[in-house]
Amino acid sequence: MSDTVLVAIISGVVSLLINFGSKWLDKKNGLANDINLLAKDVKDIKADVAELKSNDQINGDMIYQVLDHLATENNTGEMSRALKQYNDYFRHSS
């Protein structure tokens, strides 16, 4: 066998050992469970961020309607609508 083929075979065997050996060690040491827990935490964080964005949108709408009403002294009913939406979302949810 040539040196090049021998180096390729040794590299392939070492790569396989590292790949499968690391997975086996993770399972043996319980790291696979830690990774699953971490993925669950990331999923929970994404859900919380989505809720925060929704909350921010409702709060922003309420602030805009109050400032718009104060600035223009209009009576379009938008302030009442925003207040109802705010109450329904924050005070009557859960």
C-alpha cells in the first residue's frame, strides 16, 4: 500500500472513532439529555419573546392613541377601542 492510501485509511478510521465515540460518551455522561433540555429552554424563550412582542405592540398602540388624542383633541373613538383592546388583552386574559 502506498503511504497516501494508508494515511487516508487511518484518517477515516480516526474520524469515525471521533464521531461515534463522542456520541457514545455524550449518552454515557448524560450530555444528550442536557442538550434536549437546552433545546426545550430555547423553545420556551422563543415563545416568551413572541409574547413580549405582542405585549409591546398593544402597549405601543395604547400610548399612540393617548398621545394622538391629547395632541389633536379628536373624538374618533380610537382611544376607547385601544382601551378595550388593552383591557381584553392584559386584564382579562390568562
